[in-house]
Amino acid sequence: MFTIANAQLWVHDQDEALAFYTENVGMEVRADATIAELGDFRWLTVGPAGQPDMAIVLMAIPGPPIMDPETAEQVRGLMAKGFAGTVFLATEDCQAAYEELKGRGVEFTEQPEERPYGIDSAFRDPSGNSIRLTQVRELAEI
């Protein structure tokens, strides 16, 4: 058996992403380490308070030899459209979480709205990644 420990989002600027996810969204830093042996690679992760076994890696887009310039540009293009990755955040009260995050400066692309599965809303981070904020309703078993 295994568990999921990390999910990854590409970011343009790790410091900007760190500030957004900690100050605006309210997450905690899980790891922030620079590894000199890997060309000063920075391993930066954040996660929700109260969920220490899961983290989001805020990964800078690497250059050669890891990623060629054409691929890096394709990733940037997908990020600009909000299609390079999505994180789904669950909450017990979508409207209250929406109001709290708006008060912290988060700009939503979709306000809370009733859906067949619950109440759903969305915002994007400074790099363009899509973040869904959802109050999931119990679904009837099929």
C-alpha cells in the first residue's frame, strides 16, 4: 500500500508563490531547502494546517538539461491558461472560506455556486494555476 505525500504545481517565482500560499491562502511551509549539489535546486512545499501528511510542491520551471526551452515555454503557456495543474481544496463551508480568502486578497474567478456535488468556487494563484474550493456534499450511492 502507498499514500500520496506531495502534489506539484509549476510556479514562475517561488518566493511570490510562497507568500501567496502562506499569507493569502493560509497554508504552512512544509519544506524550504536549497540543494547546492543539484545546482542550487530549491525544494519548496506548503500544505494546509492540520494535514501534515500532504504537501504541495511549488516547483520552479527548470532550464536545461532538465527541461528544454521549448517545453518550458509550453508549460508557461498552459499555466497562463490555468491548465498546467489544479489543486482541489475541500472545506466544510465554502461561502465562509470564500469570504475569508477574499478578505486576505485572493481574487476568485468563480464565486461559490451550487453544483450537483456541492458548492464550488475557483481562484488562480499568481502563476495562473487553478485552485478549486469546494464544499462536497454526500452523494447517494449508485
